[in-house]
Amino acid sequence: MPLTLQAQRHPALPKAAGRWSIQFTPSKLVNGVPIFLQVTPITALQSMTGTWLGHELTFDHAGGKNWFVLAGVSLETKPGRYPLKVEAVTAAGKHVHFEQELTVGREKYPAIELKVSKQYTEPNPEQQSEIKQAQDIKHEAFNKITPEREWSGMFAAPVNAASSDIFGTRRVFNGVTKSVHQGLDYRVGPGTPVMAINSGTVLLARFLYFEGNCVVIDHGQGLLSLYLHLSELKVKEGEHVDRGEDVGLSGATGRATGPHLHLAVRWQGVYVNPAVLLRLPLPEAKIKTAAGM
């Protein structure tokens, strides 16, 4: 959905001369979606950064005139118009600025009831200690943001199977609402190979209380993919993985009602819909390395 942006005045920077354009996919923005943003300036640039819903954006250049970035909208974002603010440095070294309001709508998500062992809804003191330890591990890991992008091209499904539970579903465990389903479940039997949805670095590969055996891949710029309830881990923390590489085998470890794969996608602390990410038309863009920067 192309939008033509008219540069607006900024107190610290000169306005961008002329008209820039921005395209975003999906064309309808709602709470819980990842967004692929492309900006086309009218002049050559050295760099482009921005802010969206309180998050910092670093745009990349894939050749031609377009600059791009992946962003997202949290499940908690209310319907309304929100400004996308962009700052850039031209090839001549001039700093310019523009902004445009984007409209976010509301998506309706379903609710389901599940029965699980009481240890996952009424944990004893020892189990509460395990939960706290797992939360501390995730908090430390998730707070680390790799500034460089590591993904390239479209994201691929982790297994060749149909999904069994969608993103955003309200989960009612043993009659009590405990959480919102912040991922996508796949109907697969135990021992099914699970593949990385894009390239990145393994941030976590270990057992956690609710997640069971899990792998978390850092794709750069705050974008993470999570693979939960695995029966076996095939990678180690710190390893680089490519799209399609095996990271583990599916299972039913942690809080799971049966064998399946739970895939989650997290962007700068916000969980977004993996099903939408897998459909985004993303470019096969060169990834900058320490030697090539």
C-alpha cells in the first residue's frame, strides 16, 4: 500500500525537500502484526533511522532507491493513528527528517480452553523457584539487542505441517485465563525435524520450565524466533544457523498438552504474528559483516 509522504517541520532538523514515499506490508495494520516498511527518498542517502511506537528503527539499503526495515505492532496497541518518524543523512552529509501517521486497527482473536497438569497452573514453591530462574534467564537474554541485521530474504516455515492454534488466542487453562497465545502451533508428531526460519545466531538452547527444551535465534535488530517444547536440541548457544538448518526435534516438553511445535516471533520485546511474518515479501539483501562494513 503506497503512501506519499509530505515532509513535516522538525525543530532540530531541516525538512526533507520534496516528497518521499513509504510502502508497508501488510496493507492493513492491526495489533499483533509484524510490518515490512520500505521508504523511497528522492535523493541518495548515507543512512536512515526512525522511531515507531516507541521503538528505534535502523533501515537497510538493498540496492536501488529503497530503504527497508522490519517492525511490529504489539497485541496491546489500541486502534488509532501513530506517527512513523524518520531521520536520514544524505550523500552530501545533510540531516533531514520527515514523519507520517499510520493507522492501526483492531484484530479479533479467539479463546480456547485447555486442560494441563496442575504444576503449570498451581506450581509448588520448588516449581515457583524454577519458574523464577527461567524468567531471569529469558530477561537477560531478551534484553540483548544485536544492532546488525542477520536475516535475509523471506522467512520459511519451520516444519511442513498445518497449524493447529493461531497467534493471539486467549488461553484458558483449567478454567482460568492464564495467558494469550503469543505464537503459532504446528501439528507434528514427536521427533519431527524443526528448521530455523531464517539466518541468525542461537541465543538460547536449553530447558526452561514452561517452554521445555527450546531454541531462541537472534536475527538481529531485536528480532527473535523461538521454538518451544522440543524433544531434542540440535544446536548450541552462540552458533550461527542458516535458514532451513535443523535446530531440534519436536516434542511435548514443558507446558504442552501433547506433541507439537510452538513457534513465536519477538521484535524488540513485542510478540508478533509468525503467520504474517512468513508471508512478508522480504528482499534477499546482503548482510553487513565486520569485515565488509
